[in-house]
Amino acid sequence: MSATLDKELQLDGGVAVGRPRARHRRMRKLGVQVASLGVFFGLWQLAGETSDPVLFATPTKVLSAFVDLVQTGQLQEALAVALRDLGLGLGLAIVVGLTVGVAMGRNQDIENALNPYVNFMQATPVIALVPLLIIWFGIDQQTRVAVVFIFSVWAIIISAQAGVKGTPRSLMEVARVYHLSEWRIIKEITLPNAVPVIWAGLRIALGKALIGMVVAELLVSIVGIGKLVSDYGQTFQTHYLLAAILSTSIIGVIAAGLLHWSLAHFFPWVAATSASRE
């Protein structure tokens, strides 16, 4: 009885000790991030004050320009177009990328047939295909969506294929013993196992999609964030130009945060494993 009680006290003590340590790690991480941002913006402010304002704007001027863009409604209008292009293009890339990637990971013939094309497109400078897409689809929204799609889909295909193929052999042997259908194998074994790799691919695809969004709005039809970048770049208004560029970065940070939240919400075991490694 006393041995059991001692063991429980040791476990409770371990949990009690572990919580302050975890809290300390979080606070230290936050402190390092805040200090890093402080140093970055401090150096930026110093560099901007000692440089030609046409060449380099200070953070305070960029913030003022950002507020002005919001107050005049220019930023909201630009973001509405940009987010629509990004959402459609990336959403289509996720659907197609996961479907093709899982199929390649589960079927050797499909992998052999499609792998050369995927590798070819992954190595191709996609921006060089934009004029061809303009010829095919014109200069409307469908072309901008197609650019975002082509920029981002290959990372999703490759990550889904790698994640599915990385399923442990022992799990596949269990599936054969229980005579699971192909759909149940994908749903209950391969996809849950592939989640970390797929999510890593989605983060890469998100960055590529943002690049594709801006490229499309600059080269296909000058609208959205691309229009702000083009207009203020041509008139040498660096603070407004940087405000427009940083708004794209803010979209990326928010979207990456939503990806992280969805991972923790829908796949908590993956998030718990990642947290235990920190």
C-alpha cells in the first residue's frame, strides 16, 4: 500500500515539476521572439533614419502608410481580390494534390506513370509559364487562380506521396490480416500516418501560393496587392510599397497560424508529439 502511495506521489511530483518547466520554456521562447523583433525593428528604424527615404523607409512611416491604406479602403479592396485568388487556387491545389499524391503513394503503376511529370514540373521555373497561361486563359481571374494552383500543387503532391509511402510495414500487415478495403486503409491507416508530412507540404505550398498570387497580380492583370505594389513602386513611395508587401506577409503568418491550429484541433496526437520534442 505504501509503495503504491509513494509511486503516486512521485508521479504527481513529476507532473508538478514538469508544468513549471514547460511554462518556463514557453516564456523563454516568447522572450527570445520579442527580443528578436525589438532588435530587428530597432536596426530597421536606425537604418531608415540614416538612409534616403526614397530608398528605405522607417517602420514608423511604413506603419503610418499601412494605417492610411486601411482608412482609404485601398488595402481592404486589394485584400479582397488577393484572398479570393489565393483561396481558390490553393484550395484547388489541395484537393488535386492530395488526390494525386495519395494515388501515387498507394499505387506503383500510377507513381511510375506520373512521377516524371511531377519531377519535371517541380524543377520548372513556373513563372516562365505565366505568359503561356495568359495565352490559354486570358487576363481574367481564372488565369490568376491557375498561376496560384501551378505554383503550389506540386509540393502537396510530393508531400502526400511521401507521407503515404512512409506508412510502417507493420501497419500494412495488420490491414491485410483484417482484410481492410483500400478505402479503409487510406482513411484509417495511411492518411493519419501521413498527416505530419502532408502538413509540412501544405506550409511549403502556402508560401508558394502567396508568391504565385503576387506574381499573377503583377503579370496577368494588375489588381489586388500587385496593383498596390506596382503603383507605389513606380511612384517611388517606398513606405506605401513596403506596407503593401508586408500585408502579404501578414496573410501568410495568419494562414500558417490557421494551419497550425487545424493540426492541433483535428490531429491532436501529432501536435502533442511535436510539443513533446520541444
